[in-house]
Amino acid sequence: MGTTTDWPRVYRVDRASRYSSLAIACTPLAGMLILFVRDLVQLRNNSLPLIDYLWSTPLMLVFPIWVEFENSKRVLVDGDSLEIVSWIWSHKVMRSNIRGRREGRVTPRTDEGAFSLLVTTDGQVLRLPTFLQWDETLSEWMAGVPVLQE
């Protein structure tokens, strides 16, 4: 599984997936801003009232912020532990405290978009970020965690 000088290893969501998902998340906000500018220059006679823009724009900001929050998570793998780090929190679990893992695919026809859930001995479930960049070392580390069939 590599030498001790290889640890800790840091894994992130790959750049292409991160930027494309953020672009998709920002599309409704961009559409709202285009409508707002169009209403400001009065290209439309039946424009929305300003109050509609004031309450809907913050709501449309929530989705891109959530997507960026999910995509910015880092996974730190050490020889005997795994830690998921985000903007706000950090969860570290020792290999001896992992009961098993559940895996799946976002799309059933491809190997891309795999997701993994780690189940600890106390029942806590840790979700690894979707579209995480995997390498041989992470694959070997995860192979040591049994797959749960439940």
C-alpha cells in the first residue's frame, strides 16, 4: 500500500466535474439576472415587480453555494485513517472503526460518478464526495474496507 512517506494523501473532486456542476448550478441565477437587466432597460412591458427579484435571487444563490460546498470537500487518507474535510466541519475515522462501505453509480452504464458511503462501527455514515479523483493508493486503501450487502 505504499511507503509511510506517501501519507497523508489528499483527494479532491476533479476539476472538470467541479466546474461543470458549478456552471449548471449557476444557470438559473444567470437567467434571473438576465431577466432583471432586461426589465431594467424596459425591453419587456409586463416586467416582474422588484420584490419578486428581491426574494428569488437569494434563493437561487443557495444552490450554487451548496454545489460548491459539496465539491470543495477534501479527503485526507493516512495509512490507518480517513478524514473528510469541508469548509465547516471535519470527520476523521480510523480504519479500525469502519464497519464497511456501500458503493454505487450515479449512472448505471459507466464507472464514472461512483459514490461511496463509509459506515462506522457506531452507525455513522460518511459520504465521500461524488466524482472524487481516485488513484491506485486510494483504491487499495478502500479495498481493505469490506463491502456491506445490507
